[in-house]
Amino acid sequence: MLLTVTTLAVLGVVSSALSGRLGRFVFLLPAAASLAAAVWFGLQAPLVAAGQVLQERIEWMPSLGIAIDLRLGALQWLLSMVVLGVGGLIFVYCAWYFDSETLAARTVGLLTGFAASMLLLVLSDDLIVLTVGWELTTLFSYLLVGLNHRSASNRRAAQTALVVTTIGGLTMLVGILLLEAETGTYSLSAIVADPPRSAAAAWAAGCLVVGALSKSAIVPFQYWLPGAMAAPTPVSAFLHAAAMVKAGIFLMAAFTPAFVDLPWWRWTLVGLGIVTMLLGAVRAMRQLDIKVLLAHGTVSQLGLLMTVIGIGTQGAMQAGLTLLVAHAIFKAGLFMVVGAVDRATGTRDLRELGGLARRMPIVTGAAILAAASMAGLPPALGFLAKEAAIAAAIAGASEELVALGWLAFIAIALGAAITVTYSLRLIMGTFFGPQTVEVKRRTGALAVAPVILAAAGLLLGFAGNLITELLRPHVSTVPAGESAPLLALWHGFTPALAASMIAWAVGTVIHLRVGSARRAPHGQDVFERGYHAGMRALDRLAVEVTGRIQTGSLPLHLTTILLVVVVLPGGALVMAGAVSGDIRLFDSVGQVGAAALISIAALLVTTARGRLKAFMLVSVVGYGVGLLFLLHGAPDLALTQVLTETVFLIVLVLVLRRLPKYFTDRPLRAARYPRALLAILVGAFATLASLAALQARTAEPISEGFYRWAYEFGNGENIVNVTLVDIRAWDTLGEVSVLLAAATGVASLIFVRRPVAGLGVLRQNDPATRRGNWLRGAFTDEHMASPVLEMMTRLLFPIMMLVSIYLLAVGHNEPGGGFAGGLVAGIALAVRYLAGGRDELTEAAPFDAGKLLGAGIVVAVLGVVWPVLVGGRIGESYAIEWVMPLLGEQKLVTTLFFDIGVWLIVIGAMLDFVRSLGAGIDLHAEQNAAPRPAWRSDRSLPGKEVRR
């Protein structure tokens, strides 16, 4: 099971990469994988029918009790066959639906990723993993609906679907967390086996219902689904007919055995299901776009599914699951028929269609069979399921659920009649009557998948006994109702059959009277208008709040934040007396001197008017902190602090060149004194909080055994580096990713207007600009040259690079590491720029910083993941030891490769900073500078100058 999910996920990436080479036939890769997996799942049918459950478990977050726990029972098997079987045929259909010339490479990847996410959702027994799959399907749906991002309607539809389903997903997550608090487990099977009965559990069940309603487009969330028809037709067939919209039904089918006895459970599901069913059916009768007609029909059928599941008896559960399969088959087939018609004629408008049966007989046959199943005509599977649904409602009315059963029976019968109406409207309006549209292209292979699904819907109508046996293991878990009867095409002349016959007749009469009229569709319903009104109100509220709070004054914002920190948590610390008097102020006189230096520099910053003076004083504070680290016996932290402070100073100086010399020309105001006082109070709060945290320790400090653990676990003696690249490798990977984003952001801010021509291009063909012998790339004018700086740069640059590599190599056992080594290399590049200008920087680093950043993140990720390939854990390290002549015993720890990735990212970020804030700003200044008058001395006229 996990292999199938993983294979589809990997294929999503691979197929996107191959899309350019294979064109539309790239869809055959996920098609083959899906259909092969469907065969394997199909072979498990005997085990599933016997009540056996297949399980796979991989520990994910053991400390939180979260595992990738996959479980294949009857319900999961059913949905998996829908995802893989129907999905595989849709992938085959895509290979002939899309054009290679216009196919976006991401299409196949997104669709395959959705299939993997949906399969993860239905197989997950752990509710947190289920939520991950749930939200991934939401994300893929958003991206697929908005595939044509140039269309405003597509973007609006994608946003609506994302907002509605995300709200439901977050609400469902709240319910899952409440369930875990009540039961102590995230296992779905464990919760269903022993459901909690507390008030909190009832609230949790309500949250689950909200999630299911939003995902399956049940009132009041039904309006997002018709809008999602902006997606390509195969996407609609897969996501919004066969698979994703079934997730909410799946969730309710899974939890009904646990919560069916809640007083509100049945009435909520049945009531909202009935409203959805009738609303969708009525709106489907008036649609002119046959794809939108099917969308509203899907809303109606989802309401029918929720109604039947909500009855909460064993017979209703069996009918609901059978109807789920039938709907996935006939609705996916009909959507693909619509796609074929659209491709052949160029239109989906009923006012322009008609008479296609003569030109498209195979597609017409598939459409008739699928529509017959949708309308509940025998001997299709849809008839089998609808009969069972009506029978379950009647049985509920005859037992303890009298009012609920009769309400469901009347609504299902009425819904069945209207379904017949819009089914006839679809078939008659598209394929029969006078031909009013020209068939421009042949459907060809587009008919294969619809024909297979239509045939499957027909043949499964004769497999009632088999379906009953396959569903029995899950159906029997429902505590209410008698045992579900066998599914069959003929039970005699029963009330259910009589109701079906009346529905066929009424639906046909409605179609003859009003169903064939070419009327304009209804506008937005009350729920959709409410949603859009709510979004407009939310936007307006955001604008008003932002306008009043975000004044644009950075000092005011910082003052507000810091004042709240001082007053609330600071006041709480003081009132609670969290700090005792047993405090050791210092260990040595050197610490007192460093603290005094830091304090004096910090106080002088508050009175500094000049920017350079303030920056230098801030750097003194930073270097003083590094000295404190050193005096406390933390040379690695001291080294990193000093290097970071140096980089900070270089960046500030680069920016300072384009800023005024002074912060302000006005006299210093008295307002600086309250700000200085606030700064002192913030420092006092930080001190108190640190002391309170240290004195509140109750357990043995981890530092007591950290040296031993670092060596045993990470094979290194430098506990700082071992922590960064081994114990907390994921955190470090996230931090360097932020550094990568920051470098990209700085470059984007500098080059946001236009690409800067000439940046990174060495002007070697202009000998008139070359001068000096110390640096090859220096093109600075004579009056800007600094021979001493150039000479020292030439001498120090290779030494600094060697030091950088040395720090990288020894970082696992000595002070250093990839971060420190990368900073040294970055400082070396900055010195090259400061000494020789942008051309010297290009001489030193004649490559794109983005490529270095990309290579670094790839190396870092591979350095974390590769142990899995040799049977290890993610981020695990290995020590490789060998003996070399003369050098003796050598040792290599594999986390060095991860550290190399960090080293490359830091160098790339530094190169981006210097190239953007240095060379980039220089070029902008040169290109935007106004022409200046050129002057030269005329030696023929001593003492005089002539303007050129």
C-alpha cells in the first residue's frame, strides 16, 4: 500500500520532468501505475470479503504517537479501487484529451500527486496522516482548478474551492485533536471500536461533520463545486466526480458506526443531504452548459449519498457505499463524454448541440448507458444502488426511525424523479434531435475510457451478491438496523420498485413539459451570495483594520510590541517573584569588562546622530557578545558570532553608501529618553526571563550527558556542530532554506525594475580601464585605488579560502563547520569587491549565485535523506575510518556532506548580498546618473582649463 502511494508521488515528479519529451503520452506512466495497483488491490478482494484487514506501519513521530499507519479494510478497499481504477482510466483519457503543444508540464504532476494524496487519505488509519492527505487533495484541487492562471474566472473558482475546503479541513483537525484528548489515540479504527461518549466527543463529531460537508459540497458549502468546473474536463472527472468529493462521504461512512447514536447525527446528515440533493437537481434542470449540468447533478448525487449514509442503518450503509461506486463510475464516464463532445464540436452549449448520435455513435452509446445508471434504470449498477437506498429508507421508517425514514423516502423518490429529468435533458439535447453543430474532429481514443466505465456500470448491476459480500465487513460495524439484505436486480414487486417506476414516469413527464426548454440557468443561490458577501466584508474589514493600525511608523510599531512585552509577561514575572536572590553575577573579571564594554557601546548608540557611528557601536556590542561566549568556554559560538557580526557590518556599510550621513539634521528630541528607558526595560525583562527559566529547571540538564551523546550519536566532539548537522539536521535545513529565501529576496529588491546589464561581465576587452598589478579585475579609477588594500587582499584571499575549507573540514570535532566556513569565504569575496570593485568580484566568482544556492540546497537535502537508501534513518550519520601512510588513522563522518551543502548556501547568500547591495547598486547608480560635464587640462595654456 505504501509502495503504491510512494510510487504515485514519485511519478508525479518524474512525469512532470518528462512531459516536455513525451508530450501528452506522459499520462500513460501514471495510468500504467494506477491500473497495475488496481489489479493488486483487486486481488485482495477475497481477503477483504472475509473480514481480514491488511496493515502497514512506519513510525513517523513516535514522541507524538503519530505513525504512517495504513489500513486496508472493506471501506478503504472500495475507495482505493475508485481512486486507482477510475483514476487509471482517466489518465489514459488524458493522453488523448490534451494537446502536446499546449499541455502544461505541471498538469500530469499535479494530477498524479492528487491521486497519491487521495490514496493516502483513504488508506490512513492515523487521523493526522489522514489530515495530511486531506489537505494535500485540497491543495492539488486548488492548483488544478486554477491551472489556467491567466483566466480571472479560473482564479476565482480556485480561490473559492480553497477557502471553503480549507475552512472545513481546519475544523476537522480541531475535531481530531479533541478526539485524541478524549481517547488518547489518533487511530481511526481504535476510536470506532471504542467511541467516546463525552460532551467533548460530541463537539469533535460536529467538527468532523463540518469537514465532511465542505469537502463533499453539501449545503451550505455546495456552491464551490460548480465553479470548480473551470478546471479541464479530466480534472473534473477525477477530482470533482469520482474521487475528492467522495472524501467527505468516506469520512462520514467511517465514523457513522461510532457516532450514529448521537441525537443530532442522523437528522443533520439527512436534513442537509436532502436540501443539497433537491437544490442541485433543480438547478441541473435549467443548465445550458452540459458540463455545469453534470456539476449540479454531482451536487445532487452527493446530497443523496449523504442522505443515505445519514440514515445510519446497516441497509443504508450498504446502499450508500454501493451508490458511491455507481456514482464514481457513471459520473466520471459522463464527464469524459462531455470532454469528447467538446473536443469534437468546440461547444458544450445545449442550444448549439443536437443530433450527434449519427456522427458519434460509440460516444452516444457510452453516454446512454452512463445516464441510465445515473437515472437508476435497470439493469445498471445505479438502479441496484437506488433501489437499496429507497428500501433502506422504507425499512428505517418501519423501525424506530419513523419520521426520519419517511422524510428520506419521499426526498429520495423526488430526487430520483428530477434526476431522470436532467438525465433526459443531457442525452436528448446533446445526441438526438436535429443536428445543429458540425463535428470538426474525430473523438477516436477519447471514447475508450467512457465505454469501459459504461460497460462496468452495466455489468456490475448483475454482481449484487459479490458487492454485498465485499461490503459486509464494514456494513456489519453499524450498530443500528437489521442485517443488510442481499443486493439484487429483482426482489419482486416491492414498494421500492413501485417508487422507482413512479419516479421514472414523473421525471419523464417533467422533461417533456419543462425539462427540454432552453431556459437560462439560475443565478447565485443564497449560500453563494452569502459567501461572496462575507468575503467582501472580510476584505473591507481587513482594509479598515490595516488602515488604522498599520500607520507606516516603524518606531511606533516596535514601541507598541515591546511595551506589551514589558507590561504583560514582564509584570507577571515581577509579581510572581520568579527570580530568587541566589544569582552568581560573573565568573571572571574578563566577563565584567566585556559586559561593561557592551553596556557603554549600547548607551552610546542611543545618542549617536551619525549612521556610521551607530553601526560601528552596534558592531562593538556584537563583538562584545562574542567575547562573552569565548570567556564562557564556547569558542564555536564565539567564532560564529564574530563572523556574523563582521558580515552584518559589511552589509551595513554597503547600504550606508546610499544613505544620508546622519539619521536626522534636527536637534535630538527629548523623545529619545523614553525610548532609551523602554530599551532598558526590555533588556531587564530578557534578563529576568532568562534567570527565571534557569531557576525553574527541575530535571537534570541535558548538558550533563551531551558530550557523550554527541560523540556516540553523531561521531563528533564539537557538540555545537553535531547538534546542527546531525541531531537537529531538519531544523538546520529549514534555517538555511530561510537564508536562501533571504538572499533571493535581497536580489529581487535590487533588481525588481529590470535586469542589470553588465553585472557579472568582466570588461577584459577595454585595456584603457585596466590598471594596477595586484588584482586582475580591478577597473577602479586611480583616485579611488588603494594599493595597500589591494596588496593585502591578494595576499589574504587565498588564505581566507583555505581557512574556510579548513573550518568546514574540522567542524565536527573542532570549532568551525559549514556555516562558519561559508561566512569566512563570503567575507573574502566581500573584501575582493571592496578592494577592486564589481569587476574584481566577477573575477573572484564568475558564476551565478543562484546556481550555488541551488546546488547547496540539493546537496544538503541529499545529505539528510541518503541514509534511507542504505537502511538507515533520515539524517543518520556514519563514521568511516581508514589508515593512510604517513598520515596515520583517518576518520570521515558522513554528515560532512550535509555541512558542505550548508557551506555552499552561505557562500551563495553572501555572494548574492555583496553582488546585490554592492555591485548591483553601483551599476544602478551609473546607469541612472545624469550626464556630468567633462573637464580636461589644456597643457598649452598653463593655469587654465578648457571644457570639453
